[in-house]
Amino acid sequence: MPTEADTCRTSVLPALYAAGWTDEQIKEQRTFTDGRILVQGRSAKRGRQKRVDYLLHTRRDYPIAVVEAKAEYLSPEQGLQQAIDYATVLDLPFAYSTNGRGIVEHDMLTGAERDLEAFPSPAELVNRYRAHRGLPPEVEDRLLIPYHLGDRVPRYYQAIAIQRAAEAILRGQKRLLLTLATGTGKTEIAFQVAWKLWQARWNLSGILRKPRILFLADRSILVDDPKDKAFAPFGDARHKIGGGVLNTSRELYFATYQALAEDEARPGLYRQYPADFFDLIIVDEAHRGSAGEESSWRDILEYFGAATQLGMTATPLREDTRDTYAYYGAPIYEYSLAQGIQDGFLAPYQVRRVITDVDAVGWRPTPGMKDLYGREIPDGEYGTRDFEATLSLLPRTEAVARHLVAYLGATDLLAKTIVFCVDQDHALQMRSALARLLPEQMRAYPDYVVRVVADEGEIGKGHLANFQDVEKVSPVILTSSRLLSTGVDAPMVKNVVLFRVVGSMAEFKQIIGRGTRVREDYGKLFFTIIDYTGTATQKFADPEFDGPPISTTTTVLGEDGVVEEETITEEPQVEGAERPWGRESLKEDETGEPRKLVVRGGVQVQVLHETVQELDAHGRQLRTVEFTSYAAEQVRSLYLSAEDFRNHWADPRSRQTIVEALEERGVALEHLEQVMGMEESDPFDLLCHLAFGGPLLTRRQRAEAAKHRKQDTHATFGPLALTILDQLLDQYAEHGINELGGTAEVFRVLPATRHLNIQEVGRAFGGLPRLRQALDQLPRLIYA
């Protein structure tokens, strides 16, 4: 029977060639997602990638249509819905489905569908697309300028964002906003937009010259990193504004608000540039500061109001980002954290919620109790929001450090970890506590655990650079406050530790984004959030959060940070701009006294509770049910009865389909065996027991039962054939049903056949067809 592959080879390609499409324009079997990362326990694997049969391009980097092919015996409309889905995701105007004999077109621009005798030519599709959009030829030509590729090929959503931003700018739109989750490559998008406009010599003056572009951010790291890396192809056209020095001879400028802004010591460097100097201003982390009506930095954007301004943010519209959306308008493109995880471009994560007794019930000083500096501690109940803000409880920090070290010891002591603390003092205390608990690691790597905050200056910058370097083992653990909550590209981060309250959703998403980057060559496919304050769990419950975790573990810490219990279940503090690198003490207030009460002794802190939560298989909801209950639910969603499930499982082809379907839903059989402690049982029995109440049998029990059954079904076979079947069943009992899948391989290890070739084995059964028939019957005997 002709297959889909036959349709592609014998019908679709010749039809495309006949319509005028060339090999350069036809991209066959093009994958556009990486496949969602499926996490089970401490292991992970990739799910299925999304792949189109044909992607049609009018020019390089400029796709226009998707074609789905189906087998000849199916209707030509069979693949149309899939083609429409792919065209929607890829933002393409035309979708086609064909069985080789008929073609169906869906016009995404008008919604019209029609049957065709032949595919449209490239020129026809281009003319239809141009007529619908109404773009002037000069705009169209500039849009078709190819990307700067090198070794960087934009992902599908990046290509959409680039094209939409470039088109909006070329159409004359003055305020634009792109909303893409942290870790999805906003800097790469900004670079490609700038490159396209730069190569096109677009500008607002009408004079034939390259545009002057300003890349603006609120932290040096957010400016230096793009300038030196992503925008390197611009070469000498780049210039960083700083030191109060005016330079107007370049085309691509980088600056922090602080370098341009007015303050007590400077009149404002931005005023030394003509108001119409820049053609385009790209504002990174646009939700932070400048778009707010009360922001002191708003003057900069208003002064350069003649320029087109492109804002980029990772935070969707919320109350705390309303000013941003009011200034830039609705996003021209959005790509969420949840979608990035679903596509496999972003790493999913587990959440471990750890609760100490003082965080759970509060802490109250004894009468007359004094702090480390001899000051009497005011009576009252101190809670999570007070700790390290008004009162530093050192035993709490030490208990958390012990728990974190124990966790790293049980998982990976070289896993890159960022610990977010309340302030710089707290980060120093945490660094010291961790270093004292890890003497062997500190001996091997003196920078194994370091503090990276503003006070550390150039030393901190060096530690951060080494932490980001994939070739360097250390530093392994960074303690910080807010400096690393945004703009730090460290794809190796496997643990994000929250040891402070996170007030705003914008800040929370930025912190989560420190771990969402995938680095498969480093062994980083997912990461863990360890929350010692309860902040993370509260944020995941927010209905506007778009990327909940795959699991949450709740741990109860007993005295001295020892885990007492662990279960696995499926006023806000608003972030301001980070101070620039440099010396600024946080230890003393204006009177010269330490600004916080510091309690060192006389207090015992223990962890009371720790939970783990995970995303459901669809990546949308936090699961709090047990994994076994979830597995049972997934089996019942596929099959209504145990008998139906058994019949499909006994067929090797449909069994593989079942395994893949369960894995796509987050149920890996190896993990299920470990959770149930039933490695000797067949996965069928585990699943059937959970879903339909079937008995729990071992593989050995099933093998012995099958040996008795074969006496009736295989009575005509001779002694050698029966011996071979018995040994095959022993192989199943020892290693599982997959041992029966590869015929030639398994016969090489059976005592009765290891010296026989496949023809000789077949003769024992009366010929190869009867051997195949007996092998096909074995699973049905096993699962009878």
C-alpha cells in the first residue's frame, strides 16, 4: 500500500517543480521545535519535535507556505488541519494538504479554502501576499534582506518577531513592544532587526545613510554583553556611551540610563545629542523604569521622541507593568514561558519548597534578649518578611545552608547554583555559611562559592564571568541579592535558590529565567527551584503565571537542618534598578550603627516541611496528586477497559505507540517502576493495576504461566522449538518484553541457538514463516 513517503517522492516534489518551485525554495521535512523536555525524577528526555513535510520559501529566510502530504488512499483534506496549525504557529499566509492526486489550499489571509489541480507558483503567492498587506515595493525589498546568519539560525518565533518588528518600523510605527519569555533570545532578535535596517540603509531623515541606533538598558551587564557578543558583526560601527564623553561618529550606540541621565553631578549627557539624532532606540527590559510616568529616566525617551522606539520585555501585561504597555502599546508579538517549555526551547523545572519552623510560625525573642551588637531586640513576632530586612537571624541562614549542601551532595555538588538573598549582607552571610560546610570543595576550588554583588566591584565581575564560562568548573555557587535577577546569561544554571521574598511577578519571572536556558551538552535539560520562603509556590498559583513547574517537593527540616519529612506532590517588594558596580556599604545606617538587628546565638532553627510540585503533561497546571494516580489517569484517558488496553499492549507496534503516548503525557515506565518499587514486574501490570485494579504479577510469574499455555497452542512443535520458546520466555522474565523485539539479536544469547543461524532456527519451527508466527504469538501468551 502506498505510504506518505511515497506520496512525497512520486507526487508532491514533481508537482512543486512543475509549479516553478526550485530546490532552494523547497525545504523538505523541516523541524521547527526541539521537542518538549520530559522530566521523570532526576532524568529527562526529549518528546516529539514538530516537523512540516514541506516549507516553501520565496527567498532565503522568507517562508510563505506549508505543505502537508498524506498517503494516496487518504483524502487530500486529511492533513489540512495540521497544515493550518503549523501555518498559524509559523505565521505563514498559505497552507496546503495533498495526497498526491488532489490539493487543498487554505488561505490564512482570507480564510478561504479551495481545491486545486496544481500548486500556485512562487510569483502568484508573492503577489497575493503583497496585495493583501499593501506594502510599497521599497518596504517589501527591505524586509527581504536576509539575516546575518554565521553560526546563528533564528528559531521560528525569533524569525516572526524579527519580521514583525522590521515591518512595523518600515511602515512608520513609532512605538513597538515585543514580549518574549526570558531565555528566548530577545538580544538576538534585536540584533537581527538592527542588522536588517542597517543593511537596508533605513533612517528617518530620508537621506541615503545607515541608521543611528541606540541600545538602552539599566545595567552595564545588559549593555556590555550584547555589545561585545551578539552585535559583534557591526564591528567599528559600535560605541558605548560613558564617562560623560560625547561621540557622534558611530552608528550603533550602547548606553545605560545612568550614563545618559541627569543627576546632582551631571546635567544629562543625552541633552548634548540632537533630539533627532537617533533613528531607532531599542529598550531592553522595557518594563524596568523608563516607561513609568514618574520615572526619572522617562525624560530620555521623551527627549528622543522623534526616534522609533522598540521595547523588549519578558513580562506580560499586569498591574505592575501597566505603564510599559500604556507607553509602547499592545505587543506586536508574544512568546510565553509556557510555549517555550512546550516547544523544548526552554527548560522545565521542579520546585522544592522548604519550610523552617521560624518561617512557618514566626520567631519571638525572649524578654531582654540582645542582638550581636548588644542592642535589645524589640518584643514582637518576626516572620519571613522581617528576616534579613529588619532582623538578621543567623541560625536560620545556617540551617538553610546545611539543607542546601545536603541537597547538592545528594544530587550534584558541581551543579551551577544561584542563591538569591535579601541584600548584600545576607548574601555574605550565606556565602560564609556555605563555604564553612564545604571545606573539601573550597580546597579544590577556592572560588567554589562566591558572593556576586555591587560591593564586590571588579572581583565580583570576574567571578560572574567565570561562572558563565562553560569551560570553567568554578565558581559553582553564587550568592547575590538583585544583581543577578536579570540579564545574566548562564545556561548551565541547574539550581535557582530563593532565600528572599519576591514581591512582583516581573521580578519573579526574571529570576526563574536564570535557569530556563537549555544546555544539552552540559547535561542541563531541566532545573530546580529551591524556595525557602514560600514565594515561588504563591507565584505559581497566580492565574496570570504562564509556566508552572513540573513538580514540587515539600521538606520539613528538623533540628540543625536535618530533614524530618519529605513529600512529593504533583506587602509586595517591588524591584528597583540595581546599583552600578562599585563600593556602597549596606552595613550601617546614617547613625553609624548596623542597620539590622543581628541574632547569632540562643536560637535553634529547623526545617519543618519540604514539598515537590511538577507541571502536568500539557505544561499548564501545577499537579499536586501522586505520580501513580496521575499515571492511572493517563492510561484511562487512552483506554476505557483493561481488556482494550491488554489487546493493544500485546501488539508490539501498538505497544510502542502506547509507550510514546504516555511519555508525551509525562509518564516514563522506568520512573514508574522506581516509584512503585516493582522493577521485577511488567510495566503492563503496573499500569493495569493502577488504572483498572488488575493484579500485580512479576515477569517470572507471567513467563511460567505462558510456558504452560504454549503446551496447547504449540503442541505440534518439536523439542528444539519448544526449548527455544522456553528460553525466550526466560529472557522476558529476566529483561522484559523488549527482549522479544529483535529476533536475530536474542537468538545469539539463547543457549539453544547461539551457534545457529536464523535459517537453522527457522527449520526447527518448520520454516521462517512459522517461526515468525510463533514469535508473534508469544506476547499474547504472556499477556493472556
